[in-house]
Amino acid sequence: MGVLLAACALAAVVFLLLIALYLILAGLPAIRKAGLGEFLLGTVWDSTNAEAPRFGILPMLLTSLWGAAGAVVLGVPVGFFTAVYLAKAAPRPLARVLRPAVSLLAGIPSVVYGLVGMCALVPALRAALDLPAGDSLLAAVIVLAVMILPSVIDLTTTALEAVPREYEEGSLALGATEAETWLRVSAPAARSGIAAAVVLGVGRALGEAMAILMVAGNVPNMPGLLRSVRFLTTGIAIEMNYASPGSLQRQALFSIGLVLFVFILLVNLLLNRTLKGRKGA
Amino acid sequence: MQKRFLPVLMLCLLLTGCGGREPPAGLQGTVSTDGSTSMADVMAVLQEAFREKCPGVTVNYSGTGSGAGVEAALSGACDIGLTSRELRPEEAAQGAAAHLIALDAVAVVVNPCRPLEDLSLERLAGIFTGRITTWDQLGCGEGPIAVYGREAGSGTRTAFEDLAGVADRCAYTNIYGSTGDVVGSVASNPNAIGYASLASAGEDVRTVKIGSVPCTEDTVRSGDYPLRRPFLMVTRRDARLGEAASAFLDFARSGEAAGYLSLAGAIAP
């Protein structure tokens, strides 16, 4: 039995290592040909230009960064307060209905979010803000924020519900109001769970491709809130079909994959360090 | 009368066997085709239809691009090369022979609310390169022009940009990953203009005439509509094509295949 468990654990780790290895091997040739500086800091992505193809991914890198940051700034506070409501303030029968409903939302496929975004959000943005086209970083940020809400709410609610009653009772006994108790006592006590929710949300926002492919516009411009933008993920998704095997374009797409992989690893490490590091303090 | 009947009958049967384009159902072999990604849909229907006629023959298709397809055909790496553009003079000089099997048209589409009927090629190029930026410069109402297109490497985009003379100079507002997305987005944005293959431009969008020529099967076939390109199968002029490949090529050029072409959104020549 122990051998079986060890084998399964080993298999999971091995798969991850193989993926990482494949990404490195497939992604390095283009980076070497284009030059690391030009690749990471170049501002023009023109992969199929017949004479002089350019592979600068800075616009996509910054777009992924701002897009994920925007989604977190929009989604985490809303998610947090919703979770506080569900865990603490809501009448129990209502909470019993709402919690499974929120969990169900987490299971909606991202392409559905993309469709709703494309059909409803984008035209609405275009009309409201008088733009040539509604596909923009703003539309992508809104869609991403809605997508990370269910997972953030779910994890945060669980973390808040796990806070021992004694903490809250003690706080209330000392004269704090309920709201003060939830925000000053329960939330800090549930800090590691909330941090996990944020990390999950950021991970989902950084890795999303399908939904934002339909609402972001996909032109590799430097990011602007109302401009058409391309993320690292959509950069790969949109050109992979037509990139001929063995061509420099295809190798460059794998290089984007490698950069995305490293990027997500670094962001996760950073978040875990800052958010969870203060656990014992 | 009766004495002549038998030889005449035998002659007729013989002639049927010689001149007929029906491949023997028992034919075996593999046909490798290589080239244009735009022809993927056409190849898919032809492969399936041919499999029903000759189950023993496997037709392979690999989408490596028109240029690579011609190279492969000339070097012998594949049996039949596929291109979605005319052969270049140097390719013909190296011994490439082209066989036209279908025509493809790129339609320019706008939102139905936009009162645009007709565009000259020159104005079309101006719109897509960003020289013309608002609809009132064209006299069709107000608003900025939102230029929609396909991703780099897409066959439709390459065809449109080459035919309109704007290759590598286009300034797109939005890029989409499929013709369906382009058409859907143009249908929901009054400011938008985009391009799509004729078969996909349906009722939700208005198809614009180019140089006063509407985009229909007839104008494409006659060559009046400028934004059209040929789908060619390329072979080596001096080398003998294998039996299975020959049969497939004949099938693709036959009237029977013409029926299948419309399924793939192409126009029979």
C-alpha cells in the first residue's frame, strides 16, 4: 500500500518535471535566436513578417501582469466581503442555499464566461464608453474578476468558518461590534486561508486563455485600459494553430509558454512568501 | 447485324475501361499531400469522399504552408503539393505543374446598420492600413472604424493581405482566432469592418462590393471579383505520379468532387 501511494505521488511530481523540462527544451531555441533581451523587453511582436520577424513579448508580459492585478483588485475585495457575509452575517437558511450555489459557479467552463463577455459585456462597454470596439483590457479584467470570484469566495468562507468561536465570543464580550469582530479578529485568524484564496485567484487569472481570447481584442499593443490587448496565454493560443511545425514562429510560441511558466512560478513564490510568511508572527 | 454486335459490344466495354475516370475500388496505397493550411477543410472533405470510393487508399494531409507544399512536391518529399496561391515563375521553371481544383473568395463584411455598399481596392487598403480612420471619411455615417482581422499565419489573412496589397502593413483594432469570431463580432459592432471567406459571410453581416463587383460564386468564377485565390494541387511535370496519387488528383478535379467542395466552403472552378 505504501508503495502504491509513493508511486502515485512520484508520478505526479514526474509529470510536472517532464512538463517543465519539455517547456525548457522547446522554449530555449527561439530565445537564443532572438536574444533574451530583445525577447523579454522588445515591444513589437510580428511573428509572420516575411522579411524581418520580431519577437518582443513585453506588451504581452505587462498585459498579463496588469490583467491579473486588475482582476485581483476587483475580485478579491468583493469575494472577501461576500465570504464574510456568507460565513458570518447571513441567516443560516440563506447561507445553506447560497454556499453550494457559489461552489457551482466555480465549475462553469471559462468559454461560457467568454461567450457572455463577448455577447453582453463588450457591446455594453462600447456603447457606454463610446469606443470603436468594446474588446479591451477592461473587458478582460471584468471577466477575469467574475471568474475568480467563486473560488475566492469558497476558500475564504471555509477559512472564516474554521475560525474558533472562542475568538469571536471573546471579542464580542470585550465590547466589539459584530462587524469589528469579523474584520479585526476572524479575518486575521483566517489569514492563511484567505492568502490561499488570493493565490488561487491570481493563478486562475494568469492562466486563463479561452475567456479572454473572446473579449480582449488580441492585438499585441502595450497595455492600456481601453485598448485591444494580448495576454501571454492568448498569445500562444491564437497563433499555435497556424504556426508551421519547426518554424521560428512555433518555437517562439513555446518560448512564451516557458516565460509564462516561470512567471506563474515566481508570482506564486512571491505571494506565498509575503501573504503566508507572516503566519507565525 | 448480329455478326457485328459482339465486336462492337466488346469495343464499347474496352473503351469504358480505358477512358473512365472511375478508380478501381481495389486500389491500394498511400498518397501524401502537403501544403496550404487554408485548404485543410477542402482536403478533409476530399479525403473522406475518396475513402468511400477507394477504401484501400490512405490520403495524408499536412498543413505546412503553401511555399513548403510546392517545395515538397518538387523535391519528391510528398506526392501532391497544395497551394492557395498561383505558382511563382521560379517554381514553374523548376518543373512544378499546377492543377486547379477550387476557388476561394475573401468577402469584406460590415455591420448591417452601416450603409456601405461598395469599396474600391484603394480605399479598402486605406482602411486596413489605418489611413482612413472614420466612417464619415467614406460618407457612411459617423464613428471610428474598428478594423477586425485574423491572427498572423491565418490563410484567410494572408490571402486578403496579399490580394489587397497590404501585406505586413495592416493596423488592426482587434484580432480574432477564427472566421466565425470575426463575423460574429462584426455583426454586433456597427463600427466594425472585417474579412471572411465567402462561405462564412452569412445573413448577419453585409457583404461589400469591391470595385462595384459583388462577391458571388459567379463573379468569383469569372474572375471579376478581385479578392479570390486558387486552390491548386501541384505535381512535378517530369515525374510520373503514382497510381493512387493519380486517382486522387483525378477525383479532386472531377465534377463529382465539385459537389463536396461547397461543403468545405470553396467554389468549384
